[in-house]
Amino acid sequence: MTFDTRSNAVQFETPLLDYHLAWRTGRVTLPLRTDEDVVGLRKQVRERAVAIALSLVDQTKLVTAASELARNTIKYGGGGEVHLDGLDDSMRRGIGLLFVDAGQGIPDIDSALRDGFTTGGGLGLGFGGSKRLVDEFDVDSRPKEGTAVLIIKWKR
Amino acid sequence: MSMKDYADRISQTILDQEAAIAAEWLAQLEALLVRSNAAAREQLRSHCQQFLKAFAGATRSGELENIEHRSWDEVRDLLSEISATRARSGSTPAETATFVFSLKQPLFSRLRDAFTGDADGLASASWTINTLIDKLGLFTITVFQKTKDQIIVRQQQELLELSTPVVKLWDGILALPLIGTLDSARTQVVMENILQKIVDTGAIIAIIDITGVPTVDTLVAQHLMKTIAAARLMGADCIISGIRPQIAQTIVHLGVNLEDVITKATLADAFVVALERTGATIAAKRTA
Amino acid sequence: MERIPILRMGDLLLVTIQVDMHDRLAMQLQDDLTARIVSDNAKGVLIDISALDLVDSFIGRMISNTAAMARVLDARTVVVGMQPAVAITLVELGLTLHGVKTALNVEKGMALLGKNFQ
């Protein structure tokens, strides 16, 4: 995989990078390369969730989904980064997380989304399970190019 | 004439004729008042005066189109307050918007005088003021709606709290009678409540009694199943009681799998099972 | 590297997880517990997760694996103190923790393991 040394951005062009452009605020981009990065992300997501007053259950669901996807980025994507955004569509507030890596890609997204499925690369429960924990879920993955996963949770 | 010149002339007109404009405006509004008592009239007068002052100040800034602009902050805040007060006291959104719209008439007649001999100028100024007041009127409706929504949400929450009572039947045994129709949102809150009560009371059995629930749909059934699964993960268990024949039919029809959930027709039956599970029994007193 | 401490009470091992565990730490705990069950000839393992506000699939699997290995080594495992929000999330995630006994708190957990303290 390639890291652009100037901007330290992951080289995987995906239309998901433009998601909800008009509603995004306060973007924080975090690297995902080590176990500790996952813990750091959990903390930040929890703080953001508390800040927009998500219920305790919704906070936990979002942080858990973030943890799962962060782990996937590191283990199967060879490392990458995550963009953490505040969302505001003028009617409600939310949090968006975009995980990007320039790794091997997911060969069969539908199978991967089915619970417990392991490609030997072992995406397993976390990928499909995460989808159930959030309000919006989108994947863009191309073999040998990379993967982008977007999750969004809105304040009910 | 530049926009700034219009703005200056308009705001000057308002300031010069404030009393007269206010009087005319007030007269129109009072005619519409349903309940005309001294307190209502006094509040109305106060609202009118405050609004006119703020309105004049805002027009003087020169911004006559964008009411989201900084110079209109005070006017918007004032309208928000007025709108919220009226929402809470039972006015309709139309009444509240009328408060703003009825300012047009007195304003237009004063503008006519201020722009004598300048027909184009008058047309322009009138159109600008017309659009401006329309925007402000619509703004009050938005605020009104938001306030009403907040009131409804709060009432729903209060209702929710009232309708999820918890009864401690015995050491470690809770009964949670669910009452009323369960919609998806409500069931989720109830679910979280049940689990929290289990933790708070250290209950190992929670009897969820659905005698008071008229219908159960797939979503509600699923939520109930998830609640039971979550309770088990935490180290407690649930029994469902009060399943009436119609609900039993629905559950079977929906194909919900109740295989490893204990279900009982009555709360009393469920209680007996719960007692057995906690290792207690009820014994009759022996009479001498 | 930091390790999660394991306490011993007779033939019972007690673990209280109070930190947000990264994956390596979780694996280390699994290894340590398995080693201690053998070295201490433990018959019971009590894992207290009441301080955990997050249990994801990795940690969940670590717990399942630990319980499975303990069983093979003739010891029983009880996990106590799971928070409601965590339980709800695990159910949604589809993680069942099959074969793991759970209890609401340490006291009840001990009772499950056959240890009652007056």
C-alpha cells in the first residue's frame, strides 16, 4: 500500500470521500496502523457521541462498530486512516466515520456481510455486525486497490 | 437609490412614526384576539413595541434580504421568544404568523407618505418590505413547530416513564407489566429500562407481562427476543407472561422462535416458575 | 508491556478488566489466564467486566476462547457485570458468547462457581 508522504493520506480514490459534503463539520483524521490506534479511536468516538448526546446504547453501538472497522482496516487493509466527522443537516445531528485503506480489497462484499463469514482473511462477525449497529452503512472496495467503509449514526 | 438608502429611509420612517405604526398594528391584532383581557392586551402591546424597535434597528443596518444575517439576530431571538410563548399558551401557528404579517398594512401606509412623488421608489421599497416580512412570518412558524415538537417529545418521555413500572416480587425476581401499544421506538426504550432495572435490583429473573399489550408485531417481537438475549448475556433470565390467545396466534403466524423462552399465561404461573428457579418455594402454613 | 493482573483466591482465579484493552493486551490476558489455570491448578475463573463500556467481537472471542480453554483444563469460567448497553450491542452484533456462564455481579458469580462467602 502507499502512503503519500506529503499529506499522509491514503491513496485510494473513492466517491465515498465526498459523502454528505454539505453537512460535515469538525473533521478529525486519525491513522490506523497499530492496536493502540484502535483504542485511541474508541475514545474519540465516545467523546463525540457524548457531545451530541447520543443515548448510552447508541454511543456503545457506534464505538463498537468503529472498533470493528478500525480493526479490519489494520488487519486486512494493511493499515489506513479514518475520518471522523460531525454531521448536521439542520434537522438533526450525527457522526460519520469513513475508514479508508489501500489494501487488498474485499473480494465478495455480500459474503463478507453475512455473519461469521471468513475469507481466510477473516473479516468475520465484525463487518456484517457493524452494519446493524449504525443507521447508514456504505462500502466501496476494489480488489488490490483498497477499501472504504462509511458508517453514520444520527441522534434520535 | 441604493439598498442602503432604502434601508435608511425605511428605518427612519419607522422610528419617526413608531407610535402611530404601533397603534395601528396593535389595533389590528386586538381585533383578532380571542381572549381579550387586560393581561393579553398588555403582553401584545409589549411584544409589538419590542418588535418594532428591533425591526427598525435591523433595517438600519442595510441588510434587507437575508434575515439570517447578524444584524437580524435580535429580531429573530425576539420572534423565537414570542413564538415559543404563544406555542406554549395554545395559540395556533397561523395566529403567531399573523402577528408578523399584520405589520405590513401600517408600514405600507407610512411608506407611501415617505416616498411621495417617487412611484418607483415606493414600489421597490414596498416589495422589499413585503418579502422581508414574509420571511419573518415563516420564521415564526418554523420556531413554533420546533417548540411544539419539543413539547410533544417531552410529553412522550413522561408517558413512557409512567407506563414502564417495575415491581419487585421477591428477592431476585422482578415483574415488568407492559401496558399499551408498543411501537418500535417505545419498545427500545422499554428494553433498555428493563435491563437497567435488572442490574439495579440484582434480579436474576425478570417476568415481562404483556397482558396489557393489545397487539404485537414483528418488530416488537424481535425487540422482546433481543431483550431476553441481552438479559441472558448479563446473567439474568426472562419469562414472558400474559400471552393472550390472539397474541399467541400472531407470534406463531409471524414465525417468531420462542423455543428457549419460558412463556406462561398468567403472571402468577410465571412467579411460581421464577421462585423454583431461584430455589425458593411457597409452603402452606400448617394449622394446629 | 502492561498486563492485566490476575488474582488468586484458593483454587479460583479473579480478573478485573478495568482498562480499554487493545487487541494485544487481550491476547496476553488469554495466554496468562490459560497458563495460570495450569500453574495454580485453578478450578474456577471469574472475569469481572463491570468496568468495560465496550466489548467488541475480538474481546468477545477472547472471552469465549478463554472459557473454552478453561473447560478443557477442567476449570469453569464465569463472566460478571456486563453492562446493559454492552449486552444490547453484543446481541445486535450477533455475538452469542455460547458456553460462557454469566452473572450480574461478583457475588452471584462466585455462587455459580460454588463458592459462597458468609
